[in-house]
Amino acid sequence: MLIWDLQSVMKLTPPEESCSSFITAIWPTVGCTQQGLITSLVLPVGACLIHKIALIDVAVWGTVSLFLQLFLFRVTDAIFRGMPERISNNEVPAAMVLASFKLAGSITLAIAIVG
């Protein structure tokens, strides 16, 4: 489920923001944003695994959480315009703010799923 989530996010991420365009540079900003992305995708699915009984519940809520996360990522990107340029300029605080907002949305979503 996590691999499917990551592939979906990477397909929807613009090329200038994706990890593949920065992979040769090994910048801490990219590591920070990718860590925030992976952790924010894992939290709602983990909440599903803990509190849902059947495998179909996990699949349904995992899919719903993926689409809600993608919506939250787009809202975050709309709020913080110009973030790809700041990340490519290796501004660590900008990357940390972006990752923390994505994590905050993920924690809120995980709490909503648990109910």
C-alpha cells in the first residue's frame, strides 16, 4: 500500500519538485521533504491498520486516505507558492516548514480515520 501511495504521489509531483531531479545533488532539503512525504503517507495507513479489523477496511481507508493526502498536498503547495525554488536553493527552513505542514495534515487525517 505504501509503495502504491508513493508511486501515485511521485506521478502527480511536478518534475522540478521530484526527488529524481535532485538525487545527484544530495541536498538536505530534498531529504527533509521526502522524509516528510513518506511519514505523512504512512501515518493514516498505520491508523487504519491499528483500528480496522478486516483487510477490505484497510484497503478502502488506505485508498481514501491517499486521495485526501493528495488533496492536502495540493492545498499545501497552493499556500506555499515558490517552495520548489526555495528548496532548490537549499533553504532548509523552507523544507522543514513544508514537511511539518504535510505531517500536520497527516496527523489530523489519521485522527479522523480512527474516529
